Amino acid sequence: MTFVLAQWLVTIFAAIALVHVYWALGGQWAAVAAVPQVPVRGLVATVRPAFKPSGWITLLVAAALLVIAALVCMRVGWGMPAVHHKALQWVISAIALLMFARAIGDSNLVGFFKEVKGSRFARLDTWVYSPLCLVLGAGLLAVAWV
């Protein structure tokens, strides 16, 4: 059971990492829906991105996602002997807590309790990104403590 969960986690983290590499290299597919949007003052129903992520920061995010996938592989022994060290267990647990924090959000632009609503990003964040973070966090905790 844990091995199957780990396979799903690694696949999801790797897929999300590949999308980030695509964006870092200039790809535009789904990029507009990946960055929080804020309303433009004075213009009704107009939004703009809250920030423009640079290519190298996007690559850094992709690398971090691949590291998470590698940590899960290490923990369950997928492609290598399983590592049962407490430090790895705690690192994966800390990452799970970060995923939960991302799902809860910053109370402004991201997470279940965001104030800025109505944009394409906000809808996707409520129905896809934040629930995915909850599921990934729970999966990471399960892998860490089994």
C-alpha cells in the first residue's frame, strides 16, 4: 500500500516539476492560471498577475519538487534501498506541513481562506491546487511514518 502511494506521490511531484521546467523555458500553456491574480483598481472585473515569476525561480521550484520525489523514493526504497533514518522521516514530515500550510494559504491570495476570489487562479486554487496540497501533504505524512 505504501509503495503504491509513494509511486503516486513521485509521479505527481515529477509531473508538476516538468510543468515548471516547461514554464521556465518560456512555455505559456496554463501559465496564466498558475499565478495568483489581483484586481486592477478602477477597472471592473479586470485582474493582473500578482507577480511575474522569473525563469530561474521557476527552475528552482522544479528542482525542489524533484527533490521531494527523490526523498519519497529514498523512504520507500523505489530504485534504491529504503532509508529508515529518523532525519528523513522528519524532513518528509516538514514538507507535508508546508503542503498543509499552502492549502490553508496566506489569507490573501492563495489557499482555502484567501480574500481575493473570482479570478481564474482563485477558482482553480479552491477546487484543484489547495485540495491537491492537502492530499499530497497527507500522502507525505503516510509515507514518512509507515
